[in-house]
Amino acid sequence: MVQVDKPLDLLGGLTPNEFMKNYWQRKPLLVKGAFKDFQNPISPDELAGLSLEEEIESRIVIENGNTPWELLHGPFDMQTYHNLPETNWTLLVQAVDQVMPNVAELFKPFQFLPNWRFDDIMISYATEGGSVGPHFDYYDVFLIQSLGTRLWKIGPPADSHSPRLDHEHLRLLAEFKQSDEWLLEPGDMLYLPPQYAHYGIATSNCMTISVGLRAPSSEEILVHYTDFLSQFLPEEERYSDADQQAISSNSYFIDKQVIKRLRKILQMALADDQKLITWFGQYVTEPRYPERLIGEDISEVALKELIKNSAIIVKNPSAKLAWTEYANESILFASGYSRNFPKPYNELLKLICETDSLYEGNLANWLGDSIALTLLTELIKQGTLEFFNE
Ligand SMILES: [Mn+2]
């Protein structure tokens, strides 16, 4: 349980309630000393090491490269690092939470937010002067300073009409109007709502951890949901106009009745909340790197035996889970799939989503239950859950 009316150092003494009411999605919040005695979870060398790996998404931005704000895409090799200038470049590594459990721990202080809203933890290392330029993002972010110092210049919200520098990949603002300026030291945190212009400049070699959120765009929602719905729509369901009157003139004219008939089709299609929640849960639990969910073939009998012999089951760090209730049922979403259960299984669904590990102790009530055992087996086969190897 999160105590939502208890002041937190993380939020500069605000309670989660106050933060949500006054800052969330509204305005930036600087918190000096958000993390007391902050331990940097990853060294610059380790971060650079990750950027050499094939399956890890990384970028380097060089302010004065072959082009202004030159963007390089990983994986990199040692030669890349040898060729970099002394200063004014930044390395950015995506989804570090999925490969370093101690980085994934940084989601935990933010449990007062809906879990599905979290995307990934991106970590950047910048040499002195390093920056990715003045820009804005469409997502909320908590920027935690983990090493060295970075000066953050903040501007008013920008949008798709704001003038931008001509850059193929970076949303760089052509005009940056500064309204605030803050120097972040290790353990400090800056919360930025979507669209706020920001310009972070390393004032020494520094690292910043970005706990990033996501929010699907209206375009994404409409395109993906209607695509999901299409599987339930038979061909015979179509525009029909038995009430059409014979036309005496203006046969080329599209009259208002047509819009009414079209709207009715759309309203009928969009009225089903069960389909909407099912699509949404599947959509937001789709893994970013599905190839990392390996899955293991196992029988229910064998699984039960292993658990009784003290096997520990953990979530694959690339998997995503969520659950909900609809009408008389509960729904578990696991890495893009969903399955319905009778409501007495809520406790099990909650346990699977929330706990760090499943073992004989916390599964005791469920090991004799065939539905529960089938579910656990399926999640292991699918790769959302896996055996913990010490
Ligand atoms: Mn940004």
C-alpha cells in the first residue's frame, strides 16, 4: 500500500496527493535531495559497455559533429569512443531497467502512479558541455541526477507548431525561451510534464536517469483500437439505408441522413467497454522487445513439483503485466495477451502482478487449484514468467 497523504522526500515534502493535484501533467517540480545518500546504480563504463551490445538501443549525440547535433545509432564499438571529441557529447541508453535489476528498482518510489503509464528508464552520460539540445517531449519524465552536475534550462510548453531546427530525428527547438534554470546534483530530481521545453547542459561529466512515462496519442488509440475491433466485424455489417426516400432532384448531393447512419455505425462499434478494456490491456502490456521473452515448455505437474522443491519464479524484466475487472470477471494482461477469470482469482492476479517473486510460500493457496496452475504454466510457456537462476 502507498500512503498517498504522507509527505515524501522524493517529492520535496509534498504528499503524492498534493503532487498529483498541483504538479502532475501541469508544471515542472525541482526536488533537491529527492534521493538521500543516492547510490549511482551504474557507472559510466558499464553504461558504455551496454551500448556495445547488439540488442540494446543506444544513441550518441555530438553537438559539433560532422553535422550540428550529429546523431549516431548503436551498437557502438571501441573505435566509436576513441573517435569522440573530449567534450560536448552525450551517450543515451534506452530501457536500462530491463537489463539491470538495480535500475528497475527506481520505478518503485513512483508506485503512486498507474504502472502501465511507465515506459522505460533511459540513462544518459554526458561529457562536460554535453547536451542533446533544446527540445520537448510528449511524455512526463522524472529526471534523476546520478553523477556530476547538469544545468537544466526550462522553457514554456511547446507543440507541433513550434519552430524547429532542421534535424531528421531530434525535435530541436529553433527558439528556446528560458523561464527557469536549475543546477542538478546527485540525488536531485526534476519532474517535467509533457511538452515543456527543456535544455540540459552537463556542467561536468555527468549522468542522468530518465524515468519515462508514456501516453498513447489519440491517433494511436483510434488506429489500433479500430484495427482490433475489425476482427469482430462480419462483412454483412455495413451501411444500410432502407429508409432512403426517392430523390426528385440533386442526386449528387450527400444529405444529412448519411452522417446519421455513419455515426450510428461508429457509435455501435465504440460502445463495447469490454472490448475496449481488453484491447487496451493487451496494447499497453505489449513488450517493447518481444524477442527477449523466451518461454519454457513445462507441464503443470512438473511446475507444481518444482515449486514444492523451492523453485522461485520471477517476472521476465522485459515482460509487462496488468489486470482489471469487467462485469463479473477479472482479466489478466500479460505481454500483449489477456485471459478472463472468475473474480475469486483477483488475489492471484494481484500477486502475480505485484510481487517480485513467486514461490511455495506465497503460492500456497493456489497450488491445489487447476485454473491457477494452468495460468502459471501458460505464463512460463509464454515467457512473461521465468525460473529464477541464482
Ligand atoms: Mn527530453
